[in-house]
Amino acid sequence: MGGWNPPRMSPAAPRLSPVQLAHLDGADSERLLRYLAPRDVSAGECVVRQGDEAGAMYFVASGVARLERYGMALGQLHEGECFGELGLFTGRKRAASVRAVTDMRLWVLDETSWAALNRDEPAVAARLLLGVVDGLGHQLVSMTDTANVAADERSRGARDMVQVQHVEGGEVRTGQAVRRGTKVSALLPPVHLGATVVGALLDNRPVGLDARVRTHVKLEPLTVASQEGRQVFRRSADLLLLASARSLYPDRRLEIGGSIGPARVVRVAGDASGMVSALNEDMARRVREAAPFLQETWSVDQARAWLQANGHADAVAALKSFRGHVLEMAGMGEFLLPSHTPVLPSAGLLEGVRVSPHPQGLLLDYGPVLGRFIAGPAVEAWVQHEREAPRFGGEMVKSHGAWLGSLGIDSVGAFNASCLHEGLKDLVRVAEGFHEKRVGQIADAVAARRGEVRIIAIAGPSSSGKTTFIQRLTVQLEVNGIHPVMLGLDDYYVDRDRTPRDADGEFDFEALEALNLPLLHGHLSSLLAGDATTTSRYDFRAGKSHPAGGPVLALRDSDVLVVEGIHGLNPALVPPAVRSDQVFRVFVQPVTPLRFDAGESLNPSDVRLLRRVVRDRRMRGYSAADTIQRWPSVRRGEALHVFPTLRHADLAFDTGLVYEMGVLKVFAERYLLEVPEDHPSFPTALRLRGLLDRFVSISPDHVPPTSLLREFIGGSGFDY
């Protein structure tokens, strides 16, 4: 971080707050230290008293103090904060008392030292004063709610208690009266239904465990068993890694990338293998010591100044389209970034979080606390699958990133700026052209193996755009003189009463055993032998298979069979007699490489969920609330049956479009607003609304009819 670098010789040297640091460099800090005197304070001791004559400013090096006015607690002071600055700089009497809660170490700047600093180091004094002024502004913003509550309590003395209704499964179970300002952590167990509690839902809105109850509310534990609870855990672990990296390797930039089940890719320029051991040791130490996370409300101007001074240009650019006047900043130690997700109070719950080498830099393993709630194979299998076939490291993804880089679009902020400077039409045309070129290359790869490849198998997670991809691939194959013949796997389900069930007793249509593999194998063998074959048809309403109820298909020498479905890349899908070189496997998924800042990238699963919300609401009559509620089940099926097959793919197609979030925003914002505030889907809908708010809106009129995006927003030139 640029700014304050405390001397190594003094472990109790003062550490200023991030706002103050923005105005001091390392040399300034060395000069300032010469004018500060240490003072040790015992727990319970009154450091300054309201109404006393002022005479010094104090920096908290260690310990905790309580700020009081007229006997009423206004808040606490922690390491890195200061007090008494107004008295020193203006001569005003003390406006509040400060009493030590724990033993403390303070550093004191008295009137004599301040005069000497002004005389000997006027530039340092000026920058310190500027930092203090900024700090006071930040303090006023963060203390507004507390001051309002205090005023309310003084004027309505009897209303110092609020009613908390404890909710479980959407139902109010119990109620209790608690003192206004009580932390939610004091009202919740550490574990709920076998899952670690990482936050809370206050009136169905996610908050951190340090949040305080101010009014009558409904309270529900937020655990790692839920989608939004895992967001809190992941965000905290990401910040833990970035804080350790900034401390150990200040010259190496780490960027948090895409999520892979119980892990996440972390992009690092150059070889990062030599960093692994030191990072794991430092993170483990912070977990043992329960190092605190910081989450505070800053003004946008303060945040922008801090981010600019500390080299986060991408975060600064993203704030240019931010509509609010304040935002949450979160981090650990001297590493802070904007955060749109609550974080844990400390690193104490992040046991087992560690990194390992990855082709793109590092792989951040979220450990056993989170891992056992992620569906799919064991953590070790996830990691092994990722090393065999990096989900975010394919050839097309790299080409996509390089193309965007050549346009100067390496972040969401840069993309938004491009949209505002009349570059949108060209960007859309080139993005669609990039897709078309890649589809053509896949068709060319099949044509290069003409006569050998007889089956094209296509798979990918939900809402990846597989249907439009197949339509566009069909055109390109025809251009190469190859005629595709379609075979849908959905027509090969077994009868409903033979469908396997999952752990919850529900029908598991995504299990391989839900397909009639002997029937499918027989039809595939017959087709590859050149025989005219009557295919199967499945009656979904009746739940019955009609093995000879489908169309009659036959493959000519110039034909290929196109098979699409969730198990499309599973080797068990084709008969054992079919040679591997006769099958060309394509994996389809969106992998948008844009980042918000070093600590956050756009998650492809959120893109797919928003696509599905828009499509289901516009074309299938499902509400956004229903779609979001079904999403965890969809994700479980993908984890078990789709992503593990990526390693079998011959090629991967990135269906992400750099501009699509702006288009989806036009539709999704309204649909997400339709989710009732008391619905279980509301926390996710609220988060997605915040995500969309960070993108510039783009008119659907810019989207061409052949675009893959038309599959979700309507108006496609293809027949589905």
C-alpha cells in the first residue's frame, strides 16, 4: 500500500487509519514518529474527560477505548484510530470522554510537539492535518446512525428496547426484547442446523455478524448452507488472501477470478508457485489469531481517493457509474476494497483456507467449512478436474481476454466508459463477430476430420446458450458441406416410476441413470452402421417413454449426428464399440473475463442466473422468485454431472458477451423488483439488483437477431 510504513523497530508504533494514510508517504511517517510520545493506559482509565481543556491528540496503537458523551456510549475506538484532534488543532474543550475498555498503548502528539512539527516539518504537518480532516468526515458518516439512535433514546427514554422475531424456514418461531444496538452475533448460535453461521438476515436482508439491531426486526441465521451465506464466506476468504499477499508481496498483483465449486482461481502474473508456502503460513496465522476484518461506510469521494492512492485504478473506474454517495469498504489490515457483500467479523472462521499452484497463478481452496456444502465430487476431485481442464483457462477464454485487452477493456469500469463514449455499436459488432469466427473454427475442425467424426456431442451448464450455439454451428457445418442430424437426449428418459431419486427423495432427472442407456446405445449403433432407425420419444406429461415413437433418422456419409444434453460429454453416453475419435465433444459455457477490481470479478454463474431469470419470465411464465428458488438444485446437478465432464471436451466455446449485462439489466431489474421482500429468493434478488446497478444500461435494439443473447431476451432470427 502507498502511504504509511511503520518502523520495524517498534511493534507498538502508531498505525493511522486508511483515510489518514492517503495523505502520508513512508518518509512522512518516519518524520512524524520523532514528535510522538508513548503512553500506556490501564483498562477502565479515563484518558480524556468531557469538558476538560484540550492539549493533545492521541493515536491508538493497541487496545480498545469507549467514546462517551453525557454518560452515553457513542462508539468504540480501535487500533489505527485517533481522537482529540479538534482540541489540539482548535483549542476547543473536550466534547466527549474517552475511557479505556482494555489495556492500551497510545501515542501522543501534544501542543509543544505539534508546534515543533509545524516549525520543522511544515509539509508533514499539513498532510497530517489534511488526513485528520478527511478522517473526521469519514467518522461523521459512519457515526450518523449511532447519533440518531442516541438522540432518539434521549428523547423517548422508554424506547430503548426493540422486539426481535426469530425466523426459521420463513416462519416466526420465537420473539425476544433486546436493547437497541445489540449485535446480531449475540442473538444467534455459532452453528445452525449443522452449518456455520456467517451472517444474518435482518428483515430478509443479508448483514454481517457485527450489524446491530436498531428497530423491530425479523432475524434469521445466514449459514454456509445457503447461497448468500457462501457469498459472505468466499468474500472474507478472498480478502484474507489479498491482505496476506499485500503484506508479503507488495509488488505482486493478485486478482480474484472465477469460482470453481469449493475453490477459486486467483490470477497472478508470472510464476506464483514460490508464493504458496508463505501465503498459507500467513493466512493460517491470521486465522489462529482471529485477525479482524474491517467493514465501514465511506463517502464515495473518500473511497475514490484511497483507491487511487493505493493503485486500484479499476475500482476507481467502476465507481464512476456508482449512483450512491456512500459505499461499504471492507478488508483486513491495510488492504481495503469496495464490498457489496457483508464479511465475517474476523478470520477465525476461515480454518483450512489455503492456496495451491494453478496454471493462471493460484487456486484458493475455501476449506472444509464451505467444502462440505458444495455439491459435486470431493474437493480433491474438483481440484484435479480443474488442473486437467482449467474452466477459465481455455484457448477461447485467453483469446477473448486478449481481444478485450487490445480494446482497453480490462475491467467493468473500462467497459462502462467505452459504452459512454460512443464505442458501443462497434463493440457489439466485434463481440458478435468474435463468436461467429469461433463457431466457424469449430465447424472447420470437424470438417478437417470428415469421414472420421460421426457424432458431435455438446454439453454445458444451464442457460449457457447451447440451443443458439447449435443453430449457429449447424449453419457453419452446412457451409463446410456437412449435414447435421439432431438427436435429443431428453427423449431417452426412462419411465417416471423408474427414475432414480436424490438424497431428498425427489426425482433426479439429471442422473445418468435417468436415461435409458441400452436403448440409446442401440439406436446410436444402428445409426452409425448406416441403418434407418426409428428413434425414441418421451411423453413428459405422462412420464412415459415411447421407444419407437420418434422420427426415423438415417446418416449419410456426409452427415454427423448432433447430440445435446446434460450428459453430452460423458464417455458412458456412447456405446463402448464407438471409437473415441468418432466423437467430437464441445463444452459450452459463458466465461466473462471482466473484473470489478482486484478482489472481485463477474461470476459466470450470476450471468447464467440472470439469463435464466429473463428468459423464464419473458417466455415461460416463471417468476424471478421461482427461478431463483430452483437455482440451487440446478447448480447441484451441474456440479455432479456437467462440470466434471469438461476434461473430456475437444473444444470449449465461451458464450459470454462482454456487453450482455447491460442488456440483461433492462429486463432483469424489473423482474427482480417483483420478488416479494418476504420471499426466500429476496436476498439473492437484492444482491443481483446491486450487481446490475454497476453496469451501464444498453438498449436491446443493439443486439443482432442471430446473437446468442436473443435466446434469452427474445427476437431471435432462429426457430427454437
